[in-house]
Amino acid sequence: MDLSKIETLLSEKEISNKIKELGEILNEHYKNYKSVYVVGILNGCFVFLSDIIRYLRFPLLFDFMTVRSYGKYVESSGVVQIIKDLNVSLYNKNVLVIEDIIDTRLSLMTIDTMLKTRQPREIRYCVLLDKPQRKKIDMFVDWIGFSIPDVFVVGYGLDYAEKYRNLSFIGILKNG
Ligand code: IMP
Ligand code: MG
């Protein structure tokens, strides 16, 4: 793997500190909940989700949904297709959606609209990365790990053309 095109933005240590911090915030918020249904949005969420759930101390179940957003690699159209849906109903559940990154927020907004038709009791969002400069719509996100500049990042679950998801840090991909 050619790492010469990748410049570190967030180190493994910075990420793990943030995961711990987010985990504590979630534990405080959900401390009196009897059950939380964690929904991971694949593929990007898998590293973040597997790290954060090990800090969580409230009763939870989890499942995954695989979506594909159209608009190629660097620009989202907000058109999201479900490739693999959840296995259970969200009706009357306390849902916590885990996502890797929001950019324009169009994809998450579409996911939010879809999931709300399933009538969960509540639905909240925890996202590792946000690019505030790219925001196109006002969609409220409950918890955000890092706000990052308008750069294309890979690693820690994030890809460019399905590559680099396995990097332990988050890096900026130079020259596409
Ligand atoms: P949005 O609809 O513009 O918010 O785009 C969100 C989706 O675009 C994410 O779920 C990612 O799949 C992808 N994406 C946006 N920015 C990046 C990035 O910097 N690296 C990798 N994927 C990204
Ligand atoms: Mg994604």
C-alpha cells in the first residue's frame, strides 16, 4: 500500500482519546435507558463502531445497514440506496445511529427520513467526523467527534474507491 500520498490528520492516539470521550458522553446520556438499538451505517462505520461499543455501559443491541450514496467518491448527491437493510423493526425503539463522516449531510438526512418512517421512539446520531464548511442542509447531529477542514480523508474505516479503510489513523489523501 502506497502511504506516501497520505498525510496524517488524526493519529491513532487522538482518535482513541476521542472515542473514550464520546463513550463517556453516551454513557451519561443513556444511563437510564432500558435498551438502545445501535444502527451502524456500513461500510464506513465498522472500525469506529467496534471501538466505541466497547466503552458503552448501557444495554444495547446492534445491527447494520449498508447504504450506497450516489455521486461517486468525493461529492454526494444525497441519493442513498439501501443495499442491505436492518433485520428487525425499529418501531418504538431508542435508536442510536453510528456513522463515520458527514460532509454535505445529504446522505444522513435521507437516512433519517427513511428511518423515521419506521416509527422509532427516538433517533439520535453519533458521527465521528464532520466537515462543517461543506454543510448544505441543517440536519441536527447529536454527537460529533471531530470537525475537520474541507479535505478528503481516508483510513479508520473511510475509503477512497474502497481502499485505505484498514489504516489505523485518519489521513488526507493528496492528489486524489
Ligand atoms: P454527504 O451526503 O455529503 O454528507 O456524504 C457522506 C458520505 O460521503 C459519507 O458517508 C462517506 O461515504 C462519503 N464521504 C464524504 N467525505 C468523505 C471523505 O473525506 N472520505 C471518505 N468518504 C467521504
Ligand atoms: Mg459512509
